[in-house]
Amino acid sequence: MKDEVIKFVELMLSELNRIIKIMEVCGTHTVAISRAGIRGLVAPKIKLISGPGCPVCVTDDKDIDKIFQLAEKGVTILTFGDMVKVPCDGKTLYTMKAEGADVRIVYSPIDAFKTAMKEPSKKFAFVGVGFETTAPTIVGALELAIKQELKNFYIISFMKTMPGPLKFIAGHPELKIDGFILPGHVSTIIGRKAYEFLETEYKIPSIISGFEPQDILVNLKELSLAIMKNEARVINGYKRAVREDGNPKARELLERYLEPCDAYWRGIGKLEGSGLKLKKEYEKYDAEVQFGLVERSVKEARGCRCGEVILGVIEPTNCPLFGKTCTPGNPVGPCMVSFEGTCSAYYKYGE
Ligand code: SF4
């Protein structure tokens, strides 16, 4: 098997007449590529770089500070585990918990809803972080809260959508990406057609991929060939899960409760229409509105270069803190915190 894989990769690389730069946009791909050693296997002819596909990593410090504001106001924070370790302005939700804030880890948005149901005398805010894949599950919890007329359950929404950062990266004059491996999970919701701007506006070949090493290698070959032939196509290399129009029912659920808003992305800045917030008619569940959260100035972690890692400008190993003062046990930035973070994947599996 190993020999066959090496032959396959050698054949793929022999068809390339120059070094090509491909970005895997999704954090799950970053982990799969690192764990299977694909990055090293295809280097140096294919330079695989990681993009802004880890939702915790791209959540901006300004937004993390808003979660801190909620905790300061006595609201109980319900969040997935990664978020409690993200440092911002010298503290984390963990350190705030140690100082008395009520911060609890939940395993799903429905868990968050159930927690609020059980303790009606307390106010709970669920930290809604994620892309198009996670958003329907968050909206599912919101829908339950609306039906049950819960008065103590709120969502702080940092949900984001993928086309915005893809357009930013595709149009960036210095990044010069030859091709994208597009996120498989997000694509199950938004569908292949949602990326057509990559072929029409930016002329960049791209492929939607699954997450098995075989998926990634076969799709890398197809994408490399498209790059060599200058064929700016959006290829569906994950047909067993992704349809042309994605999942209209899930999108309809999102459209019922959410609307696009401008959002901050770490490393990128504000991108118009790239976030999702609760519609005005549901704002009594919107923690940001109900608790009057404001944008405060926060200090970035000194020396952390997550912003450049997220854009693929540098590799984690180019950060002077990597593996020294910054490790998964003692993360300086979010890219080392999250399981899907690029720095964490490089630390665990090597380059
Ligand atoms: Fe930030 Fe740590 Fe990654 Fe450096 S190694 S960019 S400090 S997360």
C-alpha cells in the first residue's frame, strides 16, 4: 500500500512543471493532511498551506472580549471546550472561571438549551462560533428556545460564512494561491455552485474534498492537473456528500432566523456580509443586544503571529514562539488552542 501511494504521488508530481501553491481552507483538512503526512509527501513541488478554516482561530479578539463582558455582567457562559482556553488581553474564560465567573462547557447547542431550561433563575449565553455547518445546529437550539418561550437563554453570535474570506484570499495580490481545496463540511450545506465566483471572477481552480487521506490525494491530483491546464473550474471531489445546491432545508432554517452582517476575522479584519446574526424579530435572544456589549480595545498576545498563519503568509514554525513558549499545554494564540488550529496540527504531527 505504502509503495502504491508513493508511486501515485510521484506520478502526480511528475506532471507538474512548476511549484504550485494550494491552500486547504478547512481546519479539518489541515489536521487530516498533517496527520497523514501529506504536506511533506508532496513538497516541495506542491506547497500546501493552511487557510482560515478553524472557527475558533478566526474569532477576533474584539469578539472574544465581548464574551468576557458577558461573564463580567454575571451571565453564565455556555461554550464548546476550545473557546475557554483562547487567550485574549492576558486572560481566558478559564482564568475568569477561576476568579468566580460561571463558565460551563457544553457538547452541543441543544445541551446549552437544556441547561438553560433546568435553571430558569439564571441567565445563560451560548457562544455561537462556527461556519455554515455548525450554524444550523445553533439555530436548532434557538428555535427550541423560541418555542418554549425561554426567557433566560441567549446566543452571542460569531457565526461566519466561507465565501467572504475566500474572495479576500483569492483577490489578495500577495498571496498568489494557485488552487483551493474547499471545505467538505461547509459544502454539504452551501453546495458546489456557491463557489462559482472562484472560476468566473478569480479564475482559480478549486476542488471540494472529503477528509480521508485517499480523498485528499486523489483530489490533489485532479486539482494539480487543472492548475497545469489553466482550467479554472470548481470541481466536486466529494460527490458522496456534496450536491450542486447543497442542503436547501438547512439553508432555509438559517434564513428563517439569521441574516448576514459584517464580521471581524482574525488576520483579515472586517469583511462585509461574512457573519450571521439573529434577525431583529429574535433579538430578545441576542446576547450582544440584550446586554449592551461594546467594542473595547484589547491588547493582542505579544509575539503571536496567528493572523499571518491563518492567511498562509507564514507557517507555524516561522513563529518564534512555536514549540517554545507556545504549546498546546500553554497556548499563546488560538491557532495553538483549537484541535483544528494550524499551529496545533503542526505541533502534534510535525510539518
Ligand atoms: Fe500564535 Fe503560538 Fe501559533 Fe505563534 S505558534 S502563531 S504564538 S498560536
